[in-house]
Amino acid sequence: MMKYQQKFSIKMGRIVFIFVSLVLIFGCSKDKGIPQHTTWTHYGGSPDQSKYFKSDQITKENVSQLEVAWVYPTGDEMPYFFSPIIVDTTMYVMGKNSSLIAVHVETGEEIWIHAGLMGLTRRGLNYWESKDKKDKRLIFTINNTIQAIDAITGQSILSFGENGYVDLRKGLDRDHTSIRRIQPLMPGVIYDNLIIIGSAPGENYFSPPGHVRAYNLLTGEMEWIFHTIPHPGEFGYDTWPKDAYKYVGGVNVWSEISVDTERGIAYLPVGSPTYDYYGVDRIGSNLFGNSLVALDAKTGKRLWHYQTVHHDLWDYDLSPAPQLLTINKDGKTIDVVAVATKHGFVFVFDRVTGEPIFPIEETPFPSSDMPGEEAWPTQPIPSLPSFTKHEVTKENLNPHFPDSVRNFWLERLESAKSGLFVPPSDKYETVMMPGALGGSNYGNTASDPDRGILYVQTQEHVSIYQLKKVEPPKINLSDNEIQRVKSLYASSCQTCHGADMSGGSGPSLLNIGEQLFYDEFKNTITNGKGQMPGFVHVDEETLRALYRYLGGNPRSFNFRRNMDTSPPEGPVVASGGATIKPDTTRGAAMTDYPENVDHPDVRYTTDYGLEWPGLAAPPWSSLVAYDLNEGTIKWRKPIGQDSLYVQGDQSKGAPGGVLRKGMIVTSTGIVFATAKGGKLYAFDADNGDLLWETTLSHEVNAQPSIYKHKGKEFLVINATSNFTRDSYDHSKKPGALPKGYVVYAIPEAK
């Protein structure tokens, strides 16, 4: 079936090629309002998400002269993951208790503040302007809605949608009142008068479907929907059980969508179906899960697709932005789209037809020993060299381990299985390299589009899985968990936060689990905050129990809510966005299969197994340059700094930290890359030589931005996160900068 599907896709692609060629001859719908690669009005710079900038000032020769030009402090202790966008003389950032702030690009002076936008998508927003430039809008998602703000005044546009918002829970062919989470973690992409947007519905059983939609930027009307889980009669429906579309979730685009604005094609990196690691209720190849899908951006019609993982059992979403490049191969100039994957491969296709540029072979892999599971017998392996390891062995264990840890793992590996596409089991551990957070992820691809060079940030991050039989998701704590949590609270928390959690010398903790992401909660407990010390002795199981005790769900990604609603200092023009009408018909979340639907009697689950990120030898994070004209790796360099497991002198740590961030490629031949440890690098794009390096006062966890004003170029780095205990805290050093957006420039000659 799969071979037929891939051949059918290519055949249809040739038909599309003829059609699109005619469109190009008689005029296309290219948006000429904002030139590409000379501004930074999108998350990735331009709609193609290339992170590429046409520079003429910052060069290889002078990049080492970069200095801090100004800093915009965020004004609170919250970490922000927001990637600034720049329009004309205004930069839009997030800070001051989840406020959206417009600042001047030359000085950082505040222009306006729209306060109190708790729940706004953490990674950024979109900008759109009318052709006459009289209507300028910031489009963003917040608390499961799309909203718009006037980019000049900072006021909510209440004519958008219904009283200023569009409810993203509606239109998904599920009871919208039962949907708790749907908004994406990343901004959408603008094409013409549309915003094309994905979702992050969660990864549990019965999560909502991740259908991709496009909305009119003026009215808020949904213009089209692409069913990533096909409905009856749609292409790909036969790759699932007949009723799967009624209960399967995920298959979503939670990351970056790229658009070829000249051809009007949107490229979707589609994620995994739920449940990620056990697929008995979704036997089949599961289109369009784990697929690169090309759509007509104006209509949502599928043009072609390619599935990079069949019947995914490893959470190998496609998440980095597909990169649009022009290559010269065998004397032919070809416009291509390249996508990097979590499991360490690069797939390259003709941008119009979908035909592979480099051979891809369907390769046999092990079957599953789980009852009822049908792991797909083959998986597509491209001929381009991989950028990650695919196995943890005794030989490649982390050499920095002390003997006790090394011996522990030598014994553990005896009973575990490791290797590419080894299916998870309940009988043994599978040590997956890369794991769920490994390989290439959001923000981790960039390109020099005209030279055919692809840049990939990659992480050698292990996941350890073992399936366990479970009942429907557990809500209540067991008696043992309650006793353990109460004991911890009484001994470590009660003095400051009160016996009833209502506060004392410390703040109230009532329902704090509904206000924080689990990772943020965990970071606060283990590392401390303000006057609160860190409690590094608390084990993961107790942490999760404590979080649930305080009202949270460790497997969810609750949208941040901050209880402090007082307006920040500065030019506040509005607060809270559009008023969302209270939901008086809130239905129960879906927790079981619909009636009269065949389904397995038993479900299995596993945690993410992220406790040993540096299990294999470093470097754990690298920047890799591919020459797609030749199909070779051009160079590879470790990035980041990490003290993880390093024994003895830890002044330098291990090369290549376990967390990777983002990059920018310039036409002057520089690759700027951020990495763990507050690192900012400038590499020579041709050979990977390090041209410049600096360390910021706070951790970096966002895509950098770059822009030009009055002939001068500025590089923007969001340095607002806390250093973790396995990196080096530079925030306490003399001369440290405040948390904020740090702007670099070449100083003017004196």
C-alpha cells in the first residue's frame, strides 16, 4: 500500500507541476508587500522560514567587533521564549508580566504596552499589513483563540472574528466544549490575506485532531481546512482503521510552516499520531502523520506528500521548518524543499513535484512484540548522510560518567535494546537515540537558499521507553502519593507558604499547577527562585505527584497564567486582549472511544524517559552544514556548554550542551547560532571556523532576529531564561546584564 501511495504522490506531483507552471506564466499570487530576506517580520525572518538575511554591514572581517548597543529589560523574573519581529522602526517583544510591548528599534524606548496577555503563544506572533500599508496587524493565538492587535496603536481589533477573537476549538469535527488545548506553540505563517495555522492538541490518548486551517486576516473567517487525519472519501483514509478519525488525535503541525510565496505553496511538517508509542488502535501507515505535505496555500488542496515515518511509534514528529532552496545538481538548477527530522535524516524533494532529489530506500526494521501491534515492516532511509547517532552502546557511553554510573549503565544496557526504529515494549527498555527531544527540532533549520546550503542544529538526546499497561489517565493521587506529598510539603514548604497553601512569607500556592508549565514548576522546585532555595533531592515521581496535588497535569502543556494582574509601568494602552465569552457549556474531555467503535481492550503508555540526556558521549549538540548541490556534509561544529556529568574540573564543561536554540544566516557568509550556556556564536558559513563568540548574562531560549535601521544592522538575542543547574550561571557575575532582549551592533568609527 505504501509504495503505491508514494508512487501516486509523485504521479500527481507531475500533474501539479504542469498546472503550477501555467500559473507562473499567466501570473501568480505572490505577496510583494514585504520583500523577503531584507526584513524580519516573521518568526523565521520571511514566510520561507529560512532565517536568512541579506546583509551588507556585518561581515566575516568585522563580526568580532559586535558590541551591545542597547538592552530592553523584560522587567520581571519570568522566562520568555518569544522571538522578536521588527517592522519599520518598531520591534515587538514580550515582557512585564506577559505584556506585548512595542519598542523603538534604535533605542529600545517603549512606544506602547498591551498588558496582561497571559496565555499568548510563547514563541511569537505574526505581522500583516494591507497593500496600502494603512492597516497593520499583529495576529496571535491566546487561550485557544486567534486575536488581532493594531500594530500602530496596540489596541485590540474587535471587528476581527466574533467580538475580537476566533475560537480555535471550533471546526474540528469534535465537540468543541470538550477540547482543553488546541492553540499552537509557535506562530502561524502569513500568505496573502490568510494566516495558516497549526495546533498543539497534546499527545495523550483522545487528544483533538491536528487539522491545519487558514483564516481570513480581516474577518477571522475560516477559509479552508486540511484534514491531517483523513475523513471518509479523502485521500489517505484507507491508511487508518475506518473509525480512527473519530478518536485519534495529534497529526498536527505544532512548529514552523514554510511558504513559497511565488508559487503559492505551503509546506507542512506534520507530527505524530496519538498515542505516540503504542498504535494498536491505529493500525496502518497513518497518513498524514510524520509527513511533509505540500498544499495550495490559497485553497488548502493537497498537491503532494511524503511520509518520513510509517506508523510512528517513537514520537518522531516533523518539526523543523521545511527549507526552500535552489540547488545545482548534475548541471540542472532545481528548486527544492528540504526537511530535517528528529531521527537524524535530511529528505530533499523537488519543490513542485515532490520527487526525491536523492534516493530514498524502504529499509526493513524489527517487528513489535506488543500484543496487537503492527509496526510497519520498512521505513524510508534517505541516502544523504545522517546527522545523529542511532544507537547507545557500551563503546559510546559518556566518558565523563563516574565509575559507579558507568557500571550501572553497562549492566542496564545488557537487558535493554537500542537502535533505530526498535519498537517500544513492555518487556524491556528501549534506549532510543535520538529520542523524543533529539535530532532536529523547532527553530533548528536554516538555509542559504540561493547557494543550496542547509544548516541543521541537532541534539544527541536519548529517550528511554518501557510500555506499561494503564487505565484511562489517572486524575486522583493514590494514598501513598498523598502521604509522600504531604510529608514533603510539611518539611520543606509549609513554613513559607502556610499550612493551607494560602501563603505567608511566600506566595499562595493554591492551584499553582494551573498557572505554570510542569517544566517551569520543576525548574523552580529544583533550582529555587528569589529567596526560595532549590530542592535538588526531590525525585521525579514525587515532583509529578506534588504538581498534581497543586492542580497541574505533568503531561499537559498548560498555558501560562500569572495571578499578578496589576498594570506594569510604562505607556499601557490596553490590557487583556479581546474579552473571551465565558464558556457555559463546558463538556467533559474525551477519555474513551466513541460508542460502537472497535478498539483494543488495553492501552499502554510510557513516560518520555528524558532523565539521561547525555547518556552517549558528547558533543550533545552540534551545528551541521549540508551542501545539497553535492549531497554531502560540508562541516560540523559542536555548540553549547554543559557541566552535565563532568567530573573534576568543571570550568569548561563538556562541548555541545544538551539544549539547542536558533540561528541566522547572512549573505555575507556568517551563521549566527545560539546554544546552551548563554552562548552566541558567529561561524564562517563556508567552513565552520569560529569567527566570534560571547556569553550572555542569562540563558537564551528563542529564535534570534536581525534588522537594519538607517543603514546600520542590529542582531537581537532574547536572553530571559534562567541557567539550569547543569550549566553555568553567568547572571551573578560583575557587569551582568538584566534579563531582556540584548541588541548587538558594530560600533560606529570614532
